[in-house]
Amino acid sequence: MEFTESVKRNLTTSAYAQFSGRASRSEYWWFYLGTLAIAFVAGFIEGLAGIPLISIAMLAMIVPSIALSVRRLHDTNRSGWYLLLGLIPFVGTIVLIYWWASSGDTKTNSFGAPSK
């Protein structure tokens, strides 16, 4: 999946708040890069205009980010509840990043067929 396709799919379609199914590594990381780009642009505009644009932008990105993170865990055949490991300082985040970066199941798992 390409950058624009990933960002568009996760912000404008039913994938915005879809917690079921699976998401590929490329879909996850391209969307993450898109989120960083949005934060950078919002921060730049905030610095020029003085309005809290970055806070508004990041609030709008919470639901699709969590939904995509859950779908990415599903691709590695893990429950979305493992996302709560992020509440454990440092160690939980490292474990999640490792899982998000690992390859997904190539066959159908308990969360559905492999993502494209």
C-alpha cells in the first residue's frame, strides 16, 4: 500500500473507526508517517497563526490511530487488547513497536484473511 492510499483509506472511509480485520505493515507505517506530517504542518501553522491547531489535529487522529493499531495487532494474530501494553512505561512501547514492525500472518488467522 502506498502513502496516499493508506492515509486516504484510514481518514475518509469506513476504516476510520474499524477495529475488526487486519492491516498490513505498509498501511500502518505509511499512516504513521502521514500523522507525523500532519502534526508537523499543524505545528508550523500554529506557530505562525497562534491558534491551537496541533491539538485539534491530534484529537482528530486518535480514533483512526487506535483502530489501525488494533488492526495491525490482528495481522500478527494478537488481540487488540495488547494495545494496553503501551501503558507500561518504556517496555510496553518497545514490545508494541516490535509487533507492529513484525510481519503479519501469511494465512487466514482468527481475525480474517491477510491484508493486501
